[in-house]
Amino acid sequence: MTQGVVQPGLLAKKKVVWNFDSETSLLRYRHVHTVCEESRCPNRNECSSLGIATFLIGGRECTRACKFCHIATAKPVPLAAIAEKEHDDILAAAKAGNYDYLVITSVARDDDESGLAAHFARLTSSLKSMGIRVELLIPDFHNRSEHLSVIAEAGPAVIAHNMETVARLSPWVRPQAQYERSLNLFQYLRATYPSIIRKSAFMVGLGEDRSEIERLLDDMKLAGIDIVSIGQYLRPSAEQAEVCRVYSDAEFAELEESVRSRGFLAWEVGPFVRSSYMAHETLKKVNAEILLRRNGK
């Protein structure tokens, strides 16, 4: 459900009207790539109309081959050859849009994880210097603390990393990742950088059963995840995994109750929910819930 990369803030400081050349150039902001386009997100028309996107860094080719993802798998161009331009283009788009909140994600760059971590950190620092709060949706970086600490030290408001699916399906759905490694990433962040909000998302409809979803939610809670997003898996093209089941509105309501009952700080649950969808609004829910809990309500 990597469905989102730098996301121009969900709520801009002022209303911004973007000009889209055509349907094929939907959500292209000043030459910056968006996960909205690359992953064929079902919300891209809605977000486009609001001047919202999730920006993608690290290029357009991923070193991993997840079964659900539409982003191309290939040997990418060297990160050093594109990072400076991505950085400058994103800052230009952020300045032009006058945003106050941005979400940034990336392809996986197993060929240069240290470079990608530094790229995330530099962008975060630059955007914060402009008065913009930043949410990052990151790959797992093999849960290497030397990379995660570089990113966290830059001070993003939120660090997200998606579980994507239940434990049994994880080796098939995302063969180059590991279920436990993703959980351990959150445990490290909770222990070392407790002030950073932690967020994750997963899809339903890939062949999981309800008991497996319940276990996943338990594992996410134990790992210290604060925000949960759950959406329906939709096959982006014939090359990706087939949809095994379409969940009803009633079933999504039941899933939302399962999330609520576990005491997460905030959640987004519904057929078209994606990990970065309306992220700024979700963070508002988190801040409100933290205030309520501090006041004992």
C-alpha cells in the first residue's frame, strides 16, 4: 500500500490552484514524481482536485518487487545523480504551494540505503526550515539503526512504514521484506525516538482471514504503532496480484471497531483508504487524542 511520497500538505496555508496539462499528467507538480501516479492510487483524482499529492523520491524504479505495487522494478539510476534535483524540485514545489504539511515517500533503494536515508533527512531539514511539518513514509532500511537514526534525527512529525498484509502472506506479497523486521523497526523508533508519531497501513482482500487481521492489529499495537490505515486492495494492472475478496461496508465497520478497541491514537479505515490519504487531518486526530488522554478523559 505504498500509495503515497512527498505529499504536499493536506491543508495548504492558502488555497492553491494547480494547472494539470492533461489527465496523463495528473498530479505532476513541477516535475516532481508522485506515488499517486506511479501506484495508480484510486484517490488521485480527488486529491488532485484539492492540490494534494504524495511526492516520491529516490527515482521511479524500485529495487524490490512487491506483488501489489505498480511501481517499476529495475536497476535504478545512481541516487547521487538525482538526489540534488529531487531535493531542489520538491522545495520549489513546496514554496510555490505555500504548504504547511508535506508527506514524502520513496522507492526502496537497497543499492544505496545510506544515501536514501541522508536524502530523506536533508529534505526533512530543508522543509522544516521553511516552516513545513513533514511526514515520511519509508522502506524498512533492513531495520538498520544507523539509517533509521539519520532519518529520525532530522525531526519529522510522523514516520510511517507499511506492514501491507498479514504475517502468513507477507513473504509472498513483499518477498524482499520481513514481517518481524517491520515490527522491529517500530519498536526501535518507539524506544529511541518516542516523540515521533509512528504510523502503518495494510490492505485487505489478498487472501487473509479475520483471525490473521486480528493478530496483525495486536502485533502493530505491541510494536508501538500510533496510527493505523486499512484499505481494500485494488489490482493496479494485470501484472500484480489478483484481488481475492472485496470487503463490504459492514466488514470495514467491523475492522474499524477492532482498531478502535485496541486504543490506537488515530485510524483511517475504508475501501479507498491509503497510507498517506488525508494525512494532515489524521495527525490532527492524533494530537486531539493525546490531549484528551493527558487530561484523563
